[in-house]
Amino acid sequence: MKLSFNAHRHNLPSHFHFNRRIKVGILGGSFNPAHEGHLHISEVAKKKLNLNEIWWLVTPQNRLKEDKIFDTYFHRLEDTKKLVSKYTFIKVLDYEYKFNLNYSYKSLFFLKNRSRTTKFVWIMGSDNLKNFPKWIRPNDIVKIFPIAVIERPSYSQNIFNSFGAKILGNRLMSKRRLTKQKTPCWLYIKDKLNKSSSSKIRSNLNLNHS
């Protein structure tokens, strides 16, 4: 299936080698489907960390999920771009598909190696910390960019004592100059909560079609 990017050209980075002196948040995921919760995390991160842009990396397949979603990649990518069409600070990227970056650590190294002046922050919802130790090379991931963990509903209790949080490294208490801090380091951000989740949306869709 060939995908046209013309309708969403403004959602792509202005160049490939990331030579702009800007601060960018990276949010990766299956986006199956993309929803208001992803938008909420992006808006909170942009506001709290004073970021210029948020880049969504749509993964072809998540090895920790039971669903085999590779065949739905182009559909997910197109729907994600439609969702963010009014949010010009969010860029939806297909690098993981184009360059066969099948693990998060590969994607982050890819961005780091192609950047000279752009400062990156890896963004994740607090719900991801539960499975973070199961990711491929989590101890390498935390050394690439500073990490901002955004609070998600039902995933705030005991988060700081979790194994996933301990892997993240030094917890910072101030969000100032996060992009210039020595890794591994992370920041926990609390704001208004959004209860949207991909799994709930899929569950509701299945119930409606049963």
C-alpha cells in the first residue's frame, strides 16, 4: 500500500538532519488508535518543558502487545495524522518503518546520530513504567536522552518505587534546562488527567461490533 504524505506535509519536520536549534519531545507508540490521551500528554509536555515540537514515532509492531498490528501500520499512520492535523507542533513520523527501527533504542540512537543542534526529550506516560524493564535494552535507552514521565490515570501510586522508575536513573525535581542535564535522568510531571486509552477504545469498538 503506497501512502501519500501531501495532505499532511505540514506535519513533517522541515528537514531530515535536524539542524534547527529547537527542543523536541519524542513520543513513541503503536497509536492503535491515536487518541485524546496522546494529545494530552503532548500538550502537557510542550507546556511544562517549553518544547518547540513533539514528534510522534508510529511503530509498525509492539513486541509486548499480543495483537499483531504490522498489517495495520499505514492505516494507523494515516489516522494519526488526521487526529493531529490541527496541532501543527506535532509531527507524525514514519522513520521506524522506513529504516526498520524495530526497537525504541534504535529509534532514539537514529535521532541522536542525525542531530547536531536539536535537543531531544523522550516522553512516556507513567503507564509505560510497568513494562519498561521488559523493553529491549532499557538501560541503554535511558542514557540517550533525558526522559519526561507524564502522569496517567491509575498509574501514579507507588510509581517511584517501581523497578521501571529505578532504571530511569536520577530523578530531577526541577524541569528547568532538562535537555541539558546529564543522562540517565528523568522528570515526573503531574497535570490534569485524561482517561483516554487505546485499549479502552479498542474494547468499546469490539463491543459495538459484537
